[in-house]
Amino acid sequence: MKTDCKTVKNSLGAWLDGELSASETERIRMHVEGCPSCSGEKEQWERLQVSLRGVLEGEASGVAFEPFWDGVSRRIFAERPWYARLWDWAGLAFVPQRLAWAIPLVIVALLAMFSLDQFFAGWHWGSNRGNGSAVDSIDGHGFNVAVFRESKTKTTVIWLFENQEDEDESSGEPASAESSF
């Protein structure tokens, strides 16, 4: 299998660092020995490695790594205050992509709050309806019916009474003053 120059040039850094398998290393070595373009590229990589090694070895000896690693270790194992952890959590939870759950949650919470008085007697935090009452009157065949409904105590009172103001049309007599109840 013939190896093309583009593949070899992309793999030269890994080859020089010894990061390739034995078969890939051998394939790239054979190609570099036979290709003057890839051989020149290999020499540039080697010069770059030598230059970097010299600079890094000279500079690294003057750096005090102990205080640096002590500071890193201290920051890793330091206990963060609760409000910092809460702030980190809130920052992740309330990004615009995750706020889609908040709108339905607020709607459900508001509906639950305003409907609690229907399920729990005496709950007055949601809606304050007050003491509403109504009187309905029905007239039928000389008898009247009045219905009184009061919402706070859920009381219903029904009155049945005769029409005492009018005369009975069929008999021509005035209605009696006595109640029939």
C-alpha cells in the first residue's frame, strides 16, 4: 500500500514523538527515506523540536513549581461557600436554552395557588372571593319560591310562600293573611 505525502506530513509530528504503532512507524519511515519533499519536512520538524527542547529546558529550570502546585492543590481541595455553589448551579440552570421549563412551571404554580381554596376549606391566600350571596325568585301558579345561596358557608335556603298581595283570580276573594306554613 502506497502512502501519500499528505498523510505522511500530517503524521510526522506523531511519528517523531513516537506516538504511532510499529506498522505505521515503519510505513512512514520508508516513505520519508524515499521522498525528498517529506524528508525536508521531517528535517524542519526535527529542528523545531531541538529549538523548543533547548528553550523549555533552560526556562523550566528557573521556574519554582512547588508553590505553583501547592496553590493549585489548595484551590482544588478548598471548600467553596454555599452561595458560590448556588450561584454556579443557578448560572447553569437559567441559561436561555434551559428556561423553557420555567414558563410551564410558573403557570402550573399559579393555577395551583388560585385553586387551593376549592380543595382546602379556609384557604384564602389565592383568590379572595369574599362573602358572595344571591337570591333567586321563581313565580309559579300562585306560589312563589325564593332561593338564597351564600358561598362562604355554602348555605342554601329555600322559601315557599303564597302570593299575598294579589287576590286569587279564580275565586275573586282576597288572599288570607295567614301563612300556609
